[in-house]
Amino acid sequence: MTDINQTAWWVRTTELAVIVLAGFAAVVAAPLLLAGWLDRGALFGLPFGYFVVALAIPIALALAIFWFADRQRALDHTYDVVDD
């Protein structure tokens, strides 16, 4: 791999990581900021905000990890940085 190709790959990888982290920060912050509004409802006798934080955030994290891995694999193939 050339230095220019490696630099481009690194820049794209960094951009991808920042996008995923910023998106996940927004997904985590939203239920926490809306907790008062979400807690007006109840599910199984517990505040609804609890279920959003306990279930939705881990699912969103798992989806973000799989999406990141797929996009990173595509970047690796684009810049020919694969370990096949």
C-alpha cells in the first residue's frame, strides 16, 4: 500500500469512527434527556423510560457495531487493506 493510499484509508476510517460515536452519543443522550417525558407512561408497572434505556440502547449499540464493521470491511476492500 502506498503512503497516499494508507493516509486516505486512515482518514476515512477516522471519519467513520467519529460518525458512529457521534450517532451513538445522540442515541444514548436522547432517552436520558427525554426521561421525564418517557416516564409518564408505564410498562409492567415500571417507568417506560427504564425500558427504553435498558433495552433500546444496548440494541442500538449492537446495531452500530455491526454497521461499523460492515462499513469498515468495505473501506478495507476499497483501499486494499484486507487480511484475507
